[in-house]
Amino acid sequence: MKIDWAALGSVFGVSLVVTVALVALFTLGITGLSRRERAAERGGTAVLAVTGAYACFAACAAAVAYGIYLIVA
């Protein structure tokens, strides 16, 4: 059995980058929702922050769905 170390390293690198990107997107979504809470305390609205948060969560869900698709297919 011969292990292709270059391919294994490539898979590791891509999975690491994708994981960090998903965590960053989810963190941006949480930050957007917390801005909504701060704006509500001040009596204002944060429509742009909430829209951005939902977009971040949708991108996370799409990336997870695509990963599941790649595993199943």
C-alpha cells in the first residue's frame, strides 16, 4: 500500500481552511444578531445587521449541505 502524502496534505489543508471559514461566517452571524439586541436596548433597529446575520447563516447552511452532498454522491 502506498500513501499519497501530497493528496493527504491537500485534503487536510482544504478542510482546515473551510472549517475556519465556516466558523468565521457563523461568528459574523452571531455578531449581527448581538447588534440587533444592542440596537433594541437603545430603541433603534439594526435591519442591515440582521440581514447580514441571516445571510451568514444561510451561507453556513449551504456549505454544510454541499459537504453532505459531496459525501453522499
